[in-house]
Amino acid sequence: MFWWLCLLVPAPLGLAWSLQPGRGGRWGFLLSGGGTLAGVLILAVHGVPPALGPLRLDALSVLFLLPVGVAGTLAAALADLGRRERSLAALLLSCLVLAAASDDLVLLWAALETAALSFALLVDRCRTPASLEAAWKSVLLIGAGGLVSLLSLGILLSGASGISPDWSVLGRIPLAPAPTAAAFLLALVGFGAKLGLFPLHPWLPAAYRQAPLGAVLLSAAELDLVLYALIRYASLLRPSLGPLVTHALLLTGLATALAGALFLSGARDLRGLLAYATMESMGVALAGIGSGTGWGTAGGLLLVLGFALAKPMLFLAADAMSAPDAAPSDPPPGSGRRGALLLLGGGLAVLGFPPFLGFFGDLGVAGGLFRASPAAAGVFLVAWCCLLAAFLRRLTGIFGPASRSGSWGPWRRRELLAAAAAVALLGVSLHLPFPLDHLIRKGAALLT
């Protein structure tokens, strides 16, 4: 019980505390994020506790909780959010923790829907026509995805003759192929809308351009949890459907990765670039995990972990170099140099250059895709080359006159934290600690 308290108490306690005005509310939000990260790290070292009612943890769920803790801590430390925004962000964080710890499909669906609604409300913080439009796009597309995934859940449970909706129970009973196939395809559409998979992605760049820094940081963790729900669903149904699951995930993941890389090449602003980079990374991770091979699955999980450490640097670069409504080529004076350095570090990590975790993740995904289909490996290589070209083009434009203008301004705290995160990222990449290595190996074994 004590280990469950370490994980479950900080987020709701921080949510209640964050409702206070002023500095007290900021400390409450920090408790929500930092306490969650501390609880996840404790569980990574100690091991998962026994099931508690509808709550159950394993290596895979603890691994996907790490991005939640990292994003929550950085959002609380770096984002300047008002009282309303802090409470919504803390609610979003609490829902993500509940989703990862849930053994009940209905509870998981409800947690993800509440998290999506919280994010949509955060997007409309500025109350401008552009932010309102972005929020409505998020609500409509993500809400439609929620309804489709609920329909999928209903078909699955009806096909299982009303058996308990717990992962652990459904995984031990045979499922009829026809309703199971319908449930899986609907789940792929429903969760794909929440994940921003092609062609259900239009809400993602619009929301990223308008959301405040804290919401964008937390949205990365939300997307990771949606990916977690989708691959859990796929692993549950794979024994009954066989190649259908593998082919559907491969096709969807590769199409999303390629589309994200191509859209990123034409992105005119940093936040759009960030959104399409997120879309590409989610597609690659999904393709690797969906390949059904040990290499591909382990590589996809490594990418999830590596992106969770690298994306905050990209978020900070976008926030330092442009406001949501800034002109695409007009970063604020003095912000080009420091933003470019953050963009360079995060971009190298996302591109998979050694010694970052993305390098080993990309190697695993490439090997898994080649074993599954050489053509799939070729599509992955094309997407990676497009991503590389887009980042080089952006960096070429940034390391120019704008990067040499102005002073460093009030960004000292963020720069120091970003540098510390970069050092930690490099250290983890050079030598993956045993608890994380163990989680990835065990998580990959659960999915293959």
C-alpha cells in the first residue's frame, strides 16, 4: 500500500494545493509534478506493487509513467501559468497517472477523456479567435476519437460475453475474431485521433501553436499515454487477430512518420515544426512496437523514453524563440542564440544521433522493420532523411544574424535547467541504468 501512496498521492494533493492563489499554488503544482516523478523513480527501483482493486502496474506502465513525471516536473518548474491553468494542468497530470495505473478499460478511457478535455481548455488560455479555433479543433477531433474508442470498447466487451473489463482478465480468455477485428480497427481510429496519427492530425499543430508552455510539455506525456493505451489494446487482441494487428500498426505508424516528416519540411514556424516532429516520433515508435519483433519493440520503447527526455529541449527552444502569434521568421531579439542551442541539442536527440537514446532506438526500430518487411524499413529511412533535411534547414536559418543580436535576458533559470536536462540525457544515453534497462526489457517482453 505504501508504494501505491508514493505514486497516487502527489498528483491529487498537488491539484488541491494548486488551487491556491499566488506562490502557494505554484508550489502545489510543483508538488504534483515532482512528487509524481519521485514516485515513478521509486517504483522503477523498488519494483511494481501488488494490484490494488482496479489499479495494476507492470514494467510497461511504469516505463510510460516516466514521461508523465518528467513533463509534469518541467511544466511546474518552467511554465508561468495562472491559477486556472495550474489547476487544469494538475488535473491533466492526475488523469495521466490514473490512466497508466488502471487495469480497467473503462477507467482508462475515462481518464484519457478527462485529460484531453483539460488540455483543450488549456489551449484556449489567451481567448483569441485563433486559440478558440485550435481548442475547438482539439475538442471535436479528440472527442470524436473518444466516442469511437468507446464504441470499440463496447464491441469488445460484448464479444467477451460481459467478462470483466480488466486487462488481466481479458488477456486470459479467447475472443471471437469478427467482433475483435472490428473493435481493434475502431480502437485504432479512436486512439489515432487522440494521438495525432495521419490523417487525423490537424488538431495537433493548431493546438501546439496556441497552447502555453506547460500545456505543450504535458501534451507530450498525454500522447505517450494514448500510445500506451493503443499498444496495450493491440497486445491484448494480437493473439486473436494475428497478422491484422501487425500490418495495421505498421501501415499506420509508417504513414504517420512519413507524413509528419514531409509536413515538417514545410513548417513555417517553430511550434509547427515541434508538432510535426512529435507526430513523426509517435509514428516511428508505433511502427517499431507494432512490428511484433523483439528489436522493433525494444527500439520503440527506447524512442518513447528518449523523446521524453529530448522533447523538453525542443519545447523550450520554441518558447524562447517565438510567441504563439509571432511571425515565423521573426524571433524576439536576443533569443535566437540560446533558442538555437536548445533546438540543436533536442534536434540531435530526436534525429537519433549518437550517443543519444534515439540512436539506439532507431537502430532497434530499423532492425525490427527490416525483419518484418524490407519495404517498411525503406519507408522509415525516407522519413528519417526528410526529418534530417528539415532540421538542418531550420538550424541554417537560425544560426544567422538573429542569433547574434541582443542580450541573454531573463532566461537564465530555464537555460540552466535545460543544460542540466541535456547532461542527464547524455548520461542516460551513454549508460542506461539497470532499472530503466530492466523496464524496457520486461516491457518489450509483454508486447511480443
